Amino acid sequence: MAVTVRIPTPLRTLTGGADEVPADGATVAEVIDHLEANHPGMKERLCDDKGVRRFVNLYANDEDIRFLDNLETALKDGDTLSIVPAIAGGSSL
């Protein structure tokens, strides 16, 4: 199941400069695992042992996954997952 993942500028070094990459997965967690397999280092930038890092926002089709099912949010073919760094001082991806 192909999902388009929008990559913010600070993470494009992991994707060879690409601002969008395809990924497979039925949930956000599966997509992140697929990203990690193809772009090593991505998962540690997005997640910690508690789930999605505080300063990272993930949007499934413009909906914040924190208000859906978090990492278990279902995705379907053609969906978009956007990675958006939080706008706050002191933290960066």
C-alpha cells in the first residue's frame, strides 16, 4: 500500500534531498518502519521510547495523528503522511 511521505528540510539529508518519498504500510508505525529500512536514521528522528517525539508532528491527510489513533492510525493507498517539525525554540530534527 503506497503512501506519499512529505519530508521537511531538516530530514532531507536522509532522503538524498527528496521532499517526498513513497513508503508502504497500513499504519503510521508501519510507514515509519518502511522509511527506516530505506532511509536509515529516520525512525530515531521521529520516535523515542514513548512514541512520536514531542517536537515532531505527523499528519495523515492533514489530520494530526495525535487526535486519531497515533502510531496505529490507519493509512490506505494514495494517502499522504506529512512530517512537520514543531515550531518552538531549542529543539530540531
